[in-house]
Amino acid sequence: MTSAETTIESKGDEAADRLKAAPPIEKRKRRLRGWLFTALFLVVAAAAGAAAARWYFVSSKFVSTDNAYVGVSSAVVTPLTSGAVSGVPVHDTQTVKQGDVLATIDPQDAKLAVAQADAAFGLAVRRVQGYFANLAARQADYERAKLDYERRAKLGNSGAVSGDELTAAKNNFESAAAALDGAKALTAGVDVMTHPEVLAAKTALDVAKLNLDRTVIRAPVDGVVAQLQVQLGQRVQAGAPVMTIVPIADVYVDANFKEDQLGAVRPGQPATLTSDFYGSSATFHGVVAGVAGGAGAAFAVIPAQNATGNWIKVVQRVPVRIALNRDELKDHPLRVGLSMSVVIDLSK
């Protein structure tokens, strides 16, 4: 064997040894797949563990939504008497206190009505006083006619009094009795100030004074003026809205939760809220005041008719009213319609 052949043979043996020492390709692939499946299992297990931990520590004890908005029961201001507006000392966005003057109506007609009603009241008092004076006079007439008739009736059998004279005395007595009964009917069970005619006149006077007071329109609650619709000189009618007062200290939040989130929501549970208006710089606290009596779709102008046609199930949302902490609202006032994020603690 030549040296070249010997060299080739030795190299072939070395290559064969290397092939024997190296693991087969399939074996390496199986090992790689094993590692990949193990890694995937660990990732899935970690994700499942994280999900389970989140459900146990968060989802099972809290529900949240960002479909929530600030609301309030606004006070619509309407004049209670008609007339021309003589003053509007407020403007939109102005903060007012309960009792502050919002607008005034020309009071001249109301003042004249008060004067007329006051005069009618005085006349009624004098007229009723006349009823009582007349009662005293009728009582005196009755006593006199009664005495005269009784005296003549005693003398009638003796012939000292004629029949005509006795008849006349009797007629006078009966007339006096009828007049007394009529006077009593006008004054029975009352005095001057409790007489129906006086009370009616006093009521008319009170109404006139009330209408005069109503020419000054005052704020019914503390709040902010909105939707101002009245101008100086405009004639307004009783019952027509002229502005709205928004009591921002009494705002609440209506949070629209999905129906599958509400199984454990109860009144009194604490809630934590944030607003887009203040961002993370302000956190509000409140409690669940109540859950609406139906889903929002049920109260729509045109409610859904699921009994006909093709039907696709849509998860409904039910409003949950959240009452807010008034002290926090003083530091960070909210406005109606602002967006809020709400988290309710179900563990309480």
C-alpha cells in the first residue's frame, strides 16, 4: 500500500469516527423540539398563572369601566308670573348661591294689583264689621218686639188689647226674629278676621303680594348658570324656561357596566374614579347609590325588537349610579358630561 493510499485511508477513518461521535440530525431536531415545547409550556403556564392571579386578586374583587359620565339633576328656572324683564344681573358660567337674584320682571303691574287687593281687603273687613253691628241691632229689635208681643198677648184675654193690635205685635215679633236669624247666619261661628268674605279678600291680597315677590327670580340652589335664554326687555311667560342652574356640588356619575359585570354589584360598595378632565392628578371616591331598573337599550326612543328577523346577541350595558364625596368635589369640581373611569370594589 502506497503512502498516498495510507493517508486517504486514515482520513476516511477519522471522518467515520467524527460521524459516529456526532449525534444524528433527527435526534438533535427532537431535542430542539423538546426544548421549544418546554419553553412554550412554561410561557403558557406563566400566562395562565398570571391570568388566574389577576382574576383572584383583581377581576373577582373589582369591576371597571371607562364608559361613565358625570350627571346632575339640574334646576330649570322658570318665572312664576308674566311680564317684561327689567334686569338680568347674571351670565352663563357664573356661580350663584341659593337666593341670589337671577332676573327681575317689571313690578309696576304687580304693585297696582297689590294696592287693589289691599283696598278690597279693607272693604271686606268693614263690611263684615257691619254684619256684626247689624247683628247687635237685630238682637235688640228682637228683644223689644218679643217683649211687646208677650205683654199684649197677656192683655188679649182681658179685652184691653184689640185683635188687630195683637196681630200687629205678633207680626213685628216674627219679622224681628227672621231678621235676627238672617244676621246670625252671616256671622255664625266666626269673628271679623275669620269671616269667609274677609278670608277671601285676604287670600286675594296674599296672591297679589306673592305675584309681586315673584317678579324677582332667585336661584333655587347653589350652582352654575347655564343655558341663559332671557334678555333685558324680553317679555316672559309664566312657566317658560329662562335658564338652568347646574348644582355642581351635587353631581354624580352614571357608569355603564356590561351586564356580565353586575352580578356582584350592590348599593353601598366603594368606588374609585378618575376623570379625563384632571387625569391622574385627582382621584375621586364614592359609593354605589343604585343600579338602574333596565339596560340603556330598553329606554331608547326606538327600543330593539329582537323577536323578528335575524338576531345577533349584543352585550347590554346597565347604568350604575355612583354618589361622589362632596369634599373632594369642592377641591376638584366636575362638570356635567365629563368622561370618567370607574372601579368598584366588590369585596366590600
